[in-house]
Amino acid sequence: VNAQDDLEKERNSWGTHLKESPFSLGLELTSKYIWRGQEYANGPSMFPSVSYNNGGFSVGAVGAYDFHGEYSEFDLFVSYSFKGLTASITDYYYPTSVGADDSYSILKNAETGHMWEGAISYEHENVPVWILVSTFFAGADKNFDGKQAWSSYAEIGTHYDFLEDNSVSVALGAALNESFYNNFETGFSIVNVAFKYT
């Protein structure tokens, strides 16, 4: 009986065998847009996403749009994970970050609205604690003198998973240098304390 039940679960209502797709789609809605302690939109926002995953390799895109039409963002990422260690590069694009003349195709470091970040994170499969370190290495991440700011961020967090794919997580994040995370006013500083239920 159990074998028959497992067989039925592998078919849909038309009798077609089910197969897990390497593609995933998502849509997240929030009351406001806060990321790493920074408020980007003070109102309801949505985050559509699409990704392709194959083994430890993942590539995808994420958008961010507030319902008032005052903020938008388009990000591309590529990552590779192996035994809990994940390395990624993300292209964050903010159309309004460098002025009205900005264009997606402008990639010159001094003029672009893109910000490129490299990140490494680790979470052991048996210990629900993650560690993240990231640095913006090119693009519109500039200090007040117009030089590359190398804004860097570190985070440690943990999560508790429930049934039905629900979880609670808490995290503590810090800016590691003078950066946009702390308005270039200080060095190391705590910038993010997060609690999340999904």
C-alpha cells in the first residue's frame, strides 16, 4: 500500500509523472522595503523572482518595486554552493542611484547605476547558524569623494524550522568599514537586527 501511495504522489491528476523543475518562481510582498538595516521604500513593496538551479549552481533575477512607484530595483545573481559554503556575485541595479540620465546599459564604473557585490556564506547542514560576509567591489558604491567605497557587511543568524515550510529566523548584521550602511560616518558598526517569520 505504501508503495502504491508513493507511486500516486509521483503523478498528477492526468496521470503524468511529476518531475521537479530546475526553475523556480517567487513573489514576496512586504509592508516596506528594508534590507540590511537600510530602508529603501517606506511603503508596500513586491519582489518577483526567477531562478534556475542545477546541482550547486544557481542563476537568477530579483526585482523590487514599491506600490507608490517611487522605487525600483533589478538584480541578477550567480552562485555556487558546496557542502554549506556558498559563493555568489550579484549585480544590483538602481535606476535612480546616479541621476535621471542613468541607463541599464551604462556600465562605466564612474557613471553606472549598477553595484557589483561578491559574497561568501556558510551554514553547516546540522547546525542552523549562518555566517555571511560581502563586499561591493565595483559600480555606484562610491564615497563622498567619488572613490570606490568597498562597502562591506557581515551577518550571523539562526533559524528554527516548523512543518509546512514555515520558519523563524533572527540575525545580527554589521558594517565592516565606512560605507553606505552607516552613511560613511564610522567604521565597524551594528546596522541590522532582524526577526523574520516565513
